[in-house]
Amino acid sequence: MDSFNPTESGFDDEAPPPRPETPPVRRGFLLILFVLAASALIVYGVPYVAERTGYAWEAGRSRAATEAIAKLDKAGLVQASSLFRMAVTAVSPAVVNVQSQKAKREAAGLPGMPVGGNPNGPLYQDTELGSGVIIDKARGYIVTNHHVVKDADRILVRLGPGDDVRARLVGADPKTDLAVLQVRSTLKVDASWGDSDQLDIGDWVLAIGSPLGFDHSVTAGIVSATERNDVRIAEYESFIQTDAAINPGNSGGPLINLEGKVVGINTAIITRTGAYEGIGLAIPSSLAKRVVESLIKSGKVVRGYLGLLLNPLDAEVAKKLNIPEARGVLVAGVYPGSAAAAGGLRRGDVIVRLSGRRVNDPAELRLLTAGLDVGARVPMVFYRDGETRTVDVTIGELPDFPEAAFLGFHVIDVPGPDGKHTAVEVDSVREGSPAAAAGLFPRMRIIGVGGMPIRSVGELQKAIHGLDPESALPLFVSSPDGRPILIPLSPRRTRPAEPESPEAGPGR
């Protein structure tokens, strides 16, 4: 048997044996596996790496911010939280809970009890819950909202836990929804007025009060807007808008700045549900302080007036009147004998400035006029026939019921014939007035204006608000013997002895 010689068989004794070739199927599998691995890396690995990198970046940023805040705090430069606490500490003790109560006119009878109910039952029932702020501890004066104490038979102020005291209503101003109370008790602290004119959008403010009965609750927010005068919840308004939470019970409480000063009186919220929705309104201190001082001094608010019916000015009317921009107040009417009439104003004029201040709409002009001193002589700039004119006007005094005062009569609420409702009775008629010329005299009862029945002075005010000097007022009255009479009151029938006129008109 011949031996095997590798050299003769073509094999090199120094070369390695040949490796088997990879089958084509296995090469394809490896290629697919590689593609899948790469895809998985792209799909899962890259986001993971990015996420971890992002976490590292955020963590580094957070650490850097924390260290920076710590250094600033150590240097005494971070004071936001401290300012909040100090502002609340300064004002919160001056914030009180206000409860207005009505006497129970009729008590429900109990079985076996005589008509009139339980004689040992409560004499008063809670009708309104609000807040207030002490502004003069020496004399016991507290500011709150008029709607909190409206028609109250008894007002209680809670100075602290178990410390409820009776309060006296010094005066109220429904036109701005403000009221002043007074308590005969030792008060330890009061709050100071701040300057709301210095507020700007974005400034921090704090609201303190008794929302839903939770005394001394504090919420924080910013000033969202200023000079909101188109809300139409008060006759004179220039509200501060804030997103600090305001809820039922906050009314009358203070809105304060971070200096611990009262810059507003919380009054209302704009809501579709009845609960807080991010829009709270506060009366600015620049307006509230003036009203409060007047109420304390005389029990009423003395306001200036011009004697005009006012309309807003739109672009179309401005173009027709040849006025360069739609900013100003269109005069819709001038009452004879008024301050505006004495100054030569007439229908169609457009007022753009009063007492050196620009006016853009009727609400601004009314608020500005109301704040001017009665008897003051101030410049007024207006457009007539496309040209600017300037005249000095003497500010008059706004009566409680301007329309009736202009016509020359005064009315009061009296018990109605049914004993349940009120009626409106003519209290006095000024000699030589349009009312006297028309045949109106005291003791007559006003029962309607046109087709609108009248049961209160408030209803009469609404019915003749913005009386047109050119038109007659169809007044239905009941004579002392009960006969109904139609008296058409014409403002131009005769001139009143004194200039009196409202500031608002159609299109306010």
C-alpha cells in the first residue's frame, strides 16, 4: 500500500488547510441581523443617549440655578418670599370679616305656636358675608363694599376669633360700590393706602379676605390690566384686573402691593360659573381713597358734573366730523343752564381733553369730571367743524338724582298701598322749574314712565337715565285722590333756576 504524500497531492506542508466557504444563506442572515441591530440602536439608543444628555443638562442647569439662588439669598438679594410674608404680616391684622344681617320680618309659625313663630328664635338672619379693612384705628373706620352692607338692619364685624362687634354705617356710595363702617372698639392696627396709579401690568399683588367664610385667606397674583371702565357693574369704575383668586366673601377686602400698602378694594369677579375663573376686579386706591374721605367727612360723595349727554366716538363718525382719530367723546346733548351750556358746548362737539388730561371715551370723561372740585374752572379742548377749540368751564355739582333735579323735582320712596312694595312720591317741586310748569306738585305719586311701571326711586332713575333735553318725558302720576294723570315734562318748557344735569347718556 502506497503511502500518502501531501506534497504530491498538491498540498503545501507549511500552508494551513483551506477554510470552508460560508454559504450564501448564512451571509444574508448576518447582514439582516446587522441591519436590525443598527436600527434598534438608532430607534432606542439615540433617544436614550439624548434623554440622558438632556437630563444631565437640566440637572446641571438646576444645580447651577440652586447654587446661584443660595449665593444671592446668602447675600440678602432674594426677597420675593420674604416680601410676601412681610406684606401679609403688615396688613392681615387690619382685615376683618363683615356680616350684614336683616331682621326677620315674618317668622314661620310652629305647630301649637301663635302666629309670628317662635318668640325665642333668632331675630336676624345672615344675608351677606364679606370683608373689610381698617383704615383708621383711632376712629374705628373700616372700608368695605356697598353691596356687602346694602339694606342691612345690623352689621357685625369680626375683629378676631369670638370677637364680633356691632358696626355703624357711616356712609355708602352705590355709584362706586364703596361703604365706610365705624366700630366702637379698641383697634390695634390699621392699613395704609398705597398709590394705585403706580401699578403696572405684571406687578405682584395679594388679595386678603374671608372667601367662603375662611378668614384672613391670602392669594397672590399679578396685575392683569388697569383702568377697566367698561365692565358696567358700577356707575363710576376704573378697575384693577388681577388673577389673584377672589371668591364670594372677598368683597370689601384689600388688594395690596408687596410694600404692604392697600392699592385696591376687592369688589367683583368675572365668571360664567359663579366661582373664580381668573379675572378679579378691585377698585383702585386712587378712587377709593377719595370716596372714603368724602364719606367720612360728610356722609356722601360730592362729584363734579358738566351737564352733558355723552356717546362714544367711532371711526365712522370721526371721519364724518373730519376728526383725525377716533379718540374722544361725542356730545349727544347739552342741558340748558348746565356748566357745559355756559361754556358754549353743543350737540356734535367732540371733547378730547379736560383739565389737561386726554379723554378717550365717556367713562373716562365722567370719572375725570367727578373727581374735579366743584367750582373749579378748568380748560376743555374739543373739536367743532373739524377744528380744535378751547374753552374754560366751571365744574358744577352732581345731584343724587340729576335728571329729576334738572327737571326741578325731588322724589322719595314711601310704603306702597299694598304694604309690601314701595311707591315713589314727589317730595318737593322747585319754583320756576319744568316740573312746576307742567303741573307736578308734592304728594303726587309717580306710577309710570311711558309704558314702564315705577315702584321705586331706583326704577325711576333707570327709566329716565340719559334724558334727552330735546324730548318730553311722559310721566304718569297718581294725584292725592288716586286719579291717574299723564304729565308730559318738557325740559325746554322753562329754564331751571339752577344748572343741573347728568353725565351719562345713551351709548355709555
